[in-house]
Amino acid sequence: MEARITSLPNKNDIKFTYESYNPVLSEILEKIESKLRKTIKLASMPTYKSRVKSFGSYYRKVLRLKASEAEKTNFVPLTDMMGIRVICAFLEDLGEVIRQVCDNFDVREIEHKGAEQNFREFGYESVHVLVAIPDDCMPEKKTLPLPDNIVCEIQIRTILQDAWAEVEHELVYKTEFTPFDLPLKRKLASMNASLSLADIIFQEIRDYQKKLQGEVDARRSAFYEKADEVTFDAVALQKSIPETKSINRVTPYVRGTIDDMLLEAIHAHNHGELDKAIKIYSDILSSDPIPAPPVLAVIFKHRGMAHFAQNNYNAALSDFRSSVENDSNGFRAFYYIGIVQSIMGNHKDAVESFSASIKINEYQSHAHFRRAIAYFELGEYDKSLADLNAAQALGLDDAGCRALNDKLVEKFGMKM
């Protein structure tokens, strides 16, 4: 019995050794976090938390899992001595972070915590990735030897998963449940299920936004293409808009809501079903209650683009002006007004519209270019040249720019 007692790990010795390693572990952890911040690239950048395991937690885990090793050495490496949390906004980000970590680190193990639980259980979900310590993250001064198998644990979670893990730690792991705690366990399971559902809904909304943005980008691209054709090609009015690629519907919204109707209208718009698109836009505008001004501004703008695609320039101009009335900072609507006015030959009015757009957002290369064209048509060649230079300085250098440059060269009788 006495021999067994003398072989027990000496807590004071282990504590002294572990605390002597603390600065070394902290330096490694800081460097790995810095490497992660430089490496991980997401649309919504994650936040980071890092910690070196406290001695109390370290000692309890050593006694529970590696007591035999602690009898032989005062420094027992644990996989979670150094931990970094990468906290992401959306579920889709988790897989991308895992991929980027695998591409940039020597990954020793990946564990999906909580994946095996059923809906009645309340354990947190998280992905734990163990990585070897990169050479460039090792401490500059090697004052203490490091075990060959030392790793850093990178935990990858969503914001809601992290919030749940923090709360669960306080409510569960710092207390002891008894058989009489079943109602409380059920409440915790319900809370966890609600947070998991919220994560899924947030991701569905994100998917919807991407889908809608994809449709809007395709619509705007087709609008600009037609505007260029009408501006630079005399036979453009007889041309049809190129067919756009179909994008599968993804929406978490109920059919008939403004969000879903807008997506349906833009989708129809992109596929040349202009009458259908205009009808849906009109239904939204006439809905009861009347949508808020920012919503009206968007709908008028899109219906104006549909009218423009039908060569109904007066209706397009009316809608773009209505968009501006509902959003005085709508620089794109002012830009669209200028395009229609230019096509209709009202170059003086077009200059005013382009100027209003540029006043709100001066970093629009295309707005500067189109104002340059309008100035050229008015015979104000100095102003045209200034706007053309501004457009090129902002990165626009296409065939239209070069054609206008050639015309200005001819007018000025010089090489530019």
C-alpha cells in the first residue's frame, strides 16, 4: 500500500514544470493563431479565441487519462494543452476552414464532436483538428525540450455552436446532475435543438442571398450589355439578349412573400420572360401594405430594367426616376437614368444624371465613361477627355474606351 502511495504523481512538481512551459506554449499558440489569421480566407472572416489550458484543468485530465505517464515524467503532453477556436458565421464556412487548415498545416487528426448524438441529447457540436507545430511557429529560444508528438488543437465552430458550448460548460460541466435532473436535461436538449435549427436557417438565408445576388448580377450584366449594344451598334435594337445560364431555385421563404416574388421576377427576367417579370414587379409595387421606400426603390429599378430590355425607354425612364424618389442615394438608378437619356439623345440631361450618380459614388469607372460619351456628343471635348482619363484610372480599358480615345485624338488632332 505504501509503495502505491509513493508512486502517485507529485502535484507540486507537475505544477512547477507545467507553469515553466507556459511561456513556451503561449508563444507557439500566438504564432499559430497569427498563421491562421493570414491563411484562412472567407467571405465573412471568422473570429479567433486561443488559450493555454489552465493547470487545474490540465492536472485533472492527466490524472483521469494519463496518470501512469505522470508517474514517470512531470510534463505529460495533452492534445488540447494549446487550443484555438475559429468561430465562423455560417455552417458552410466550417468545411472551407477545415479544407484550408488541411492545405496549410500537418493535420494529425480530425474529430467531429457531437456528430454521433441524437436529437434528444444536448452535447455541443464542434470540429476538432489536431495539427503538428509548424517549424515557423516554434519558439525562438529553445529553453525547454518539446515532445515530438506535441500538437495544437484547432476547434472550428459557428457563432451559435460556440455560444452553446460556453453556456453548456457553465450549466453542465461545472455542476453534477442527479437522476432528478431529467426535466432540466430536456430543456437543455430543446435549447440546443433551437440553436441548431437557427444555424440551419441562417445558412438557408445565406444560400437564398447568394441565389438572389447571382440573379441580380446576371440581370445587371445583361442590362449593361444591351446598353452598350444600343450605344455602339446601330442595329442593336433588332438583337436579342443572350440566354443566361439557369440557376436552380433555392429559397427558405414562403411563396408569395416579397422576397420570393422578387427572386421569381428576376429569374423570369433573366430568362427573357419580360412580360411575366414586369407583372410580378407590378404586383409587388401594388401590394398591401405598400412596401417600404427602400423596397420600392429596388423594385422600380428592376422593372425599369425589364422595360429597357423591351426597348420601352419612356417606361424605363419613369421607373428609374421613381426608384430615385424612393432612395435619393441610389447611385445606380441615377446611372441608369443617364443611360436611357443618352440613348434617347438627351445628352445634356444625361450629363446631369451621371453627375448625380458620381456625386454619390465617385469610384464608378462606367459612369465616368458614359459621361465622357455624353460630353463628346455635346462637343465638350476637354470634359470628355477628363472623364475618359478618370474611367481608365479606375481600371476601365475596353474597346469602348479605345474607340472614344481615337475620336478624341481625331478632334484634338494629336496622339494621346
